[in-house]
Amino acid sequence: MKRHAPKIPKGQRPARPVREDLVTQACLEAYGSVRHEGRLADRALDFTLRHKKMLYSNERRAVAERVYGLLRRERLVDFLLEQGSRGFDSISSTRKDLLRLTAVRVLAGEVPDLSALPADDRPALQRMDTGRAALDRLDPVERYAIEASLPDWLAARFMEELGDEAQAAAEAMNERAPLTARTNALKCDRPALQDRLASEKVTTRTTPLSPLGLHLDDRINAFTLQTFRDGFFELQDEGSQLLGMLVDGPPTKVVDACAGAGGKSLQIAAQMKNRGDLYALDIDPRRLEELKLRARRDGVHNVRIHLLPNVPDLAGKCDRVMVDAPCSGTGTLRRKPDARYRLTEASVGEYVAKQKMLLEQFAPMVKPGGRLIYGTCSILKEENEDVIASFLSAHPELEVMPAQQVLGEELGAKVCRGGFLRTYPHLHNTDGFFGAVLKKKK
């Protein structure tokens, strides 16, 4: 009788060896789409991996990690390769990209197989220490910009605004962000969510700041989990969860003025316990359609979705109005490392003008005694404290309510500065968020 080997549980199977030729080709395609064709990194990776059906799950992770790793370190990698090989600028784009992908792995302490590299390009990797010595001879701002892989103007801003914290902030922004879930309080509490995820063999740990969050094992595809499909959690950065908590309950009429696909709308709906009216507004119909699907999955019933400018008359009627404004996204560079290559100094000014316009547009909806909550995922003072100061100078009927009064003194002491919510990757292991609560006088 033929004997069959015992079946090994999925979680205990050894990882398949990575087929370097297939992974490298996928990396070259995805990275090229981002840097040579201007696609967003997440979309480029999604497109590439959807068309590489032969890749194993560990190979897909390797592609994403290598491409994102290079996007986070590209300027440093190029500087070191240029110093180690004077002919770097003259070689073809494909050879450059292959050398970059290999170099960033060397920087991370890996020992990659160099057989795929042309023999003439390999010495450049061995001479990267020469580039390190050249880096030490640069002035502090230029050196910081290259080490952090930031445009010169943004590096100068970070150094000016963050001071002694600038180096730590840049290092944190160039690390991979944790995979964080927000418990859907309409369906379960955090311990129950942990139990559900444990039943699906997912390792979790509680977030230290948000009472709603769990950090998940980042090797999984969370969207394939039955717990996610059943609406028990949403993926949401811990800092974003804290911003949503500034819309504290139990208000009966709330506006999420820049709802997008509804991450914070769904959180606010749960905080409202599905009661009252939550108006989710946006200018993008596709994102609002996504919100409808997510609301159905999460069991949210009190959201009223409106495509701007078609909104009911809410002037002076709302307990809370949240303006989670479009911004430079400088607080989310660890998740969107390619954004630094598209952002310009002029575009920051354009965001500021839009932020001020949105506050003017939606502030009239706040009733006497109600609150206007302003938030961004930027760490730049120009988009945050300066916007609030400018707005308040024209609106004496509103005043700052210290964010720690909403979040509580214990949590507020950890995440608030100058009366505002302020989170940073290097201090809180969250994305960089700003949040202000403005109360309308009665």
C-alpha cells in the first residue's frame, strides 16, 4: 500500500525559495512604471503583480519590499553609485535600475546574488564606501537631503521645523509602516477582534495610543481575511484613528466634508453608534461609491452620502464638522515614498490655499456650541498651525479647544503639542497627523 506523507499545516510549511529572475523582472517593471512613467507606486505594484500570476506570495512580498525600499532610498543610492562608478549616468535606464535595486539591498545588509548584473557594473557596489566618505564632506543640509532621499527644499523645511528631531524623523519616514487595523465598534470590541484574527492564525498586538487599533502581522494580505470581509475591521493608521477620535460623541448631526472613500466616516459612524445623521461629502463619485460598499460591509446605516456641491442646507445645524483637508502628505512618506518626487514647494502653497477655502466653505455648518475639526496628514507648520491662525484671525466666533480635552489628559500628554494633535513617525510610530478642534461660541 502506498503511503502518503503527512500533510503539513499551512502556517508551518517552509517558505518557497525566491526565484530571483522573476522577482527582479517584476521589480524592474513596477519601479519603471513609477519613476519613468509617473504612476503612483501602489497602483504600479498592483498592476504589475496582477499580471504576474506565477509569483508565489513570498515573491510578491519581495517585489513590494524591494520597490518601496528603493523609492525610500533612491537619492542616497544614486549618490553612492555615482561616487563608486563615474560612468553611472551614461548607462541605460534598465542597467541603472537593476544596479539601484541591488544596491538598496546591499544597504539593507543583504548579500544579493550579483550574477544578473553586467560584470562592468559590479565594482560600483564594492565602491559604495567611497561614496560614504564623499557624503561626509558635504554641508549639513545637502548631506541630510541625500541621506534622507528628500528634495533639497523639503529637507531644508524638515531641518527648520523639526530641529534636533529631523534626523530621527527622516529615518522613521524611510522605514516600512506597520499594518494597522481599526476595530469596527459596531460589530465587536478590540479583544473580540483579536480572538477572531487569532482563529485565522493572524498575530496581533494592541496599539499603544488608539484604544481601537491592532497592529497585524504585515506578511498577510488583510483583504483576504474572512474577518475583514465580514466587516469587523478596517485598515487605518493609528494616527488617523486619533484624528477621528477628535470627533467625539455623542453628536447627532455630523459632517465629514472631505470623506473620500470613507475611512474616517466609518469610524465616526461607529462612534455615533449608528445614530443621528452623518453626512459624507466629496467631489469624487468613484470614492463615494467605494464608501457605499464599505458602509454596507461594516453595517453602517446612518451615513448620508452626497456628491458636492449637491448638499442639503446644513448651515448652523451641525454638532461637528470635520475638514480632513487635502495636503502635501508629508506625514505619510513611509507609506507613499514616491510622493516626495512629485511634491514641489509651489504645490504646498496651492494646498494651503485649498485648505483655507475648505474651512471657509464648511465652517458655516457648525451650530453655536458645535465644533469644527481640521486635520491633515502633513507635518509642515504652513499647512497646520499657520492655516488655523489665519482662519481664526478672520473668525472670532471660533476658538481653539485644546485637543487634550477631547482625547483625555493621559493620551493628550503623549500626542498633543500647543493644544493640537501632533503625531510623528519617529515619536509615535504613526503617520504624521495634525488635528485642531475649534469651538463655535454660543
